[in-house]
Amino acid sequence: MSFKSGFVTILGRPNVGKSTLLNTIIGEKVSIVSPKPQTTRNKILGIYNSQNAQVVFTDTPGIHSSANKLDEYMQKSIDTAKQGVDVLLLVLDGTKPIKQGDIDWINSFSKYKNVIVVINKIDDTSFEKLYPQLSKLNDLEHVKEIYPISAKTGKNVDELLKNIIDLLPEGVPYFDQDSYTDKSVRFMIAEIVREKALWLLQDEIPHGIACEVIEYKEDDKKVVIDLDIICERDNHKMIIIGKKGSMLKEIGTRARQDIEKLLGKKVFLNIFVKVRADWRNKESYVESVGYNKTDL
Ligand SMILES: Nc1nc2c(ncn2[C@@H]2O[C@H](COP(=O)(O)OP(=O)(O)OP(=O)(O)O)[C@@H](O)[C@H]2O)c(=O)[nH]1
Ligand SMILES: [Mg+2]
């Protein structure tokens, strides 16, 4: 039997469900998800392995305009993720009206050979509402397929995956067939903590935080992790810590449960909150919290 392999990049505006889709396809939490826009900050590989295919998906940050060094980094990671791919998945939110800007955006990929448009969140809308939206996409000549899906419930995701594999060339696996991401355990741990913080904290803070594993010690029975949450202001630090440490405790408890699932061991997680004023504007800070240019 022939083996298919290739690279697929997932693109779309913030919050349309790109990371949720990746996680559903891979069957593991590869990329963190939250109701807040700009959850994903860099390229994240999720590797789908089966008997006769390996598909290397790249999740990207939602497109938005650049304002600081972190935004520049995010934009760069989107730009590089588009290079040399076999299939592009352009994801739209099916609960929102499709605008001319979306059509222009899809058309801007006309030089790509295999473009699939994915309309996500169909679990949260009705056919009557969706149909007029889909009809706006009738004239997209270079688009191979349009898939209405629900990344959350998994509806139509298998069909989408099958179609993606059909479009891939025959080839060899690019990655170890046992692994499902290129990211380190340290990165995954930091992301899990950031995800919990995104869900629990007020709107103005999440974009100003970063998480970094400082110490990771493992023995047969347990893992001890020291981690910094970096924020931009003293009053943010107070909110992250909460009354008598209640917020930090909640972030830590939720994160620890997920990290224990990831590592399959008992986890002791010590979180420290540090202030680095304006870290998103300083390249050296952006790099030191794990957003390295060498990864782009
Ligand atoms: N109802 C519904 N909600 C969804 C679906 N897919 C994602 N969501 C929700 O949409 C929100 C954003 O999901 P993400 O996967 O983080 O979106 P994203 O496109 O990766 O966002 P960024 O990383 O910020 O660009 C979360 O609250 C998800 O639970 C879906 O199929 N149906
Ligand atoms: Mg994301």
C-alpha cells in the first residue's frame, strides 16, 4: 500500500477555532484553546499518524495587525507557515456573516495549489442561517473544497481529513511516527498554564502574560516544576495572585491536572508571578519567554 505524507497549514482570523480543529484531528491537546482572541502565539506542529499516512499540521496565530514585538513575531510565524505547504486550510467562523474581506482573503491564496475552505462552528448555527453564507463562496475558482464542520463535536472532521490525505503526495514520514508534536514538554507545560490563566483572568490581562518553565526535576514517582508567569504591571500581578492567593491557586490546580495527564505522573507545580514592564515590546524579553526567532 502506498504511504502519503505532507504539510498542511491552518490559517484564519483569531478565535475561529483553528487550534480546536488541530486538537480534534490529532486527538490530543496539542495547541491551547480559549474564548479569547490571539490565544495561539506561534507555529505549533500537530502530527497525525496512521498506517498509511503522516500529516504534519501547522497551527498558526490568528491574523491581526502588528503593534509590538510579540505581534511581529506572531505575524512572522504566520508568514513562514505558508511556505512549502501541500494543503492550506482557511478557516472561517460559520456563526458570523461572511464578509467581502473574507472573500478577498481567500482569493489572496490563488497561487496555492490545494486550498480548502473550512466553515467551523456549525454546531452553533442553523442550516437556514448557514446556507446564505455558503452561497457567497460559490465563485471561488481556486478552492478545491468547502467543508462545513464542527471542530468541537467532530462533525465532518473525518471527511475533511480524508480529503486532505487524498491531496497529499506519496512520500515517507517526516517525523517519528510515535510523536504528535514538535514542541518540548517544557513548552507544553508553559502553554497549559497560560491556557488556564486565559480562561480565568479578566480581559485586559491575558495578552500581557507569558509563562516560562524555570526548573523541571523528575524522578520515578513525581515531577517538580517551577514556573514563572510574567506580566506587565504590579496591579496585574495582584490580580493574577488574587485574594489571599486564590486566583493563583485556581490556575495552578487546573494546570496541574492537565500536566499530570500529559506526563502520567504526580506533579508538584510551583508558580511565581513576576513583573517585566512592557515585555511584549522588548525583543530580548519576547525571546526569553520562548518565542525564539530560530523557531520561525
Ligand atoms: N460552538 C463551537 N465553538 C468552537 C468550535 N471550535 C472552536 N470553538 C470555540 O471557539 C473559541 C476559540 O477557539 P480556538 O481553537 O482557541 O480558536 P483559534 O482560531 O485557535 O484562536 P487564536 O489562537 O486566538 O487565533 C473557543 O472558545 C472554542 O471552544 C466549534 O466547532 N463550535
Ligand atoms: Mg489558536
